[in-house]
Amino acid sequence: MADRPLSPHLQIWKWGPHMLVSILHRATGSGMATVGLGILIWWLAALASGPEAYETFAGVIGSPIGILVLIGLTWAFFNHMSSGLRHFVLDIGAGYEIERNKTGSYVVIAAGVLLTIAFWAVVFLK
Amino acid sequence: MGKETTLERYGSKTTAIGRVRGLGSAHGGAHHWLVQRLTAIGNLVLMTFLVVSMALLPAYDYAAMAGWVSQPLVATALALLVISVFWHARLGLQVVIEDYVHTSGNKFAALAALNFVAIGGGVFALVCIARLAFAGAA
């Protein structure tokens, strides 16, 4: 690796909501790509294997820790989805003005949390 | 004229685009960028279907789940979802690896492993869906 000068790193910048949205997009994406897809595969494999295998799967995923992981994953999904929609807006060249960019970032964070609450409210109150 | 190479026509300085092509940690990217967006749209549609279905399904036991997945339209949507999501995840993790793994040998190994896991996992998921779909409702 070439010994080039490095650009200023995290500690030098004043934190703003856009930075949080940016790193959350990467963190939630990486989390879903590993844990989320692992559970998706387990779910499909358990269903394809039969009732006994599904029983094992449901036992783990239906436990309090399993539900907590699922809540985390649904939040990761809704956050990543909101953040991804923000990316589409930025891709067309809109939303770079400081105030609008800040507002958009707060909306993304709020939407991720609110959609997660809405989803689990429907599941638990059904 | 037509048989001249770029080098013969413009000399060794080449074009502006030719000088920047292949630079950066990824050595390319327009196609990656576009496919990441296309699969994002696929994910948006198909994950909305999955999440809304999951929220509204009456039960989560084996009979309900297997019966749901084995319906032709549901199995089709889930198969498309697996393709779109695994592809998108593969593209995303590729960027993460390119950003944080700097030694070229390690980077190559990590990207190779990522491809094997993503394609292997995706195909396995498709086989599972196919088995449920072709077996019919349990």
C-alpha cells in the first residue's frame, strides 16, 4: 500500500445528522447482509425441511432474544430503506442545501424508528 | 482512419477519461453503481411485499408459513426477492471490503469469499423456495 497522506478522519469533523444517517446506512446494510440473510436462509431451509426443523427455528426466533434480534433487523430494514430513498433524492442532485439536507436526515432517522414501531404494533396487537 | 488506434490518433497522452479509468480503490464502478440502484428498487418493492405480508399473516406456525410460501405467486415474489436482495447485499459488502481491506491479496480473498457466500446462499434459498413451491401446500 502506497504511503500517501491520509485525509482528515472522523474526530476532526463536527458531527451532523447526515453523518449519522451515512454510517447507519452502512451499519444496517452490513447487519442485514450478514445476520438478516442468515435468518432468511434458516427460515426457508427450516420450512423446506419440514415441521420438526421449523419447530427448532421457531423456538429460537420466537424466544425473547430472537424477537429482540428481529426487532433490530426490522429497524435496520426500515432505516436502510428510508436512507436509501434519501440516496435516490441525492442521486438526482436534490437536497444538498444545508438546511434541507439536515431536515432530510432527521426525517430518515425518525421514519426508521416510527415504521419499526408501526410494524410491531400490527404484529403484537393482531 | 478507422484502423488507427487511440494511441496513434492522439499520441501517448490519451483522453481525459482514459487517464482516470481504473483509478480508485474499486478500479471501476459505473455499472456497480447502477446495478446497486436497480436492485434497490427491486428490494423496495419485494421487501414491502414481505414485510406487509408478515405483519398481516394470521399465524406464524409451520402449516401457515409453508402454505403461504408454496403459493405460486408468493414463491415467485420470494424467489425474486432472494435474487434482488442477495445481489444488493453482495454489491454493498463489496464496497465495505474495498473501503476497509487495503492489502490487495486480502482484498481479493475477501471479495472471492463474498461472491461464493452470496451466490451459494442465494441459490440455496432458491432451492428451498422451489422445494416448497413444487411440493404444494403442506
